[in-house]
Amino acid sequence: MLFKPILKFIFPMTGPEIREAVISILSDIAPDENFASMKDEVSFRDQFEMDSMDLLDIVLELRKRYRVQIPEEDYPKLDNMNSTVEYLLPLMNP
């Protein structure tokens, strides 16, 4: 895990790898939730009772772990797993 942010610049991340990375972040933010039955098209808020602070934590963890800068106006694009992976794919494959 410690080397993943550095390796992303050498080895691009696929959609499924980005999905797993986001699940890892979600698991850290909401450890009591079961992400195995997550519906990728449904909002994180609706599925897991997340609030705006939890969503901000996702952004901060992406910055910390993967050095991905997400402008505040793009936060709504991280609403569900499908839109999050679609948004992150070009950012994590420079």
C-alpha cells in the first residue's frame, strides 16, 4: 500500500484497480459498512449513510495516497462508484 502512489506513475491503474482503491478508502472511512454488495450506480451517500465530511475524506485520501488533486467543483463527480472511476481514470493514468 505504501508504494502504490509511487507505482501509479510507472504503472497506470485500470478501472477495476481504481475501484479497489476507492473501496479501500471507503473501508477506512466507514469500517462498519459492507462494501461487497455495493451498487456502483447508486450514490455513496444513499448506500452508506455518508455525509459531506465523509465525501471530503474520500477526496483527501485520494490526494494523500495517490497525489490526485480534485477541485471542489468536481466533488459531485465522486457521487457513486461508476462516476468516481470514470472521473479518476484519466487522472490516475497521466
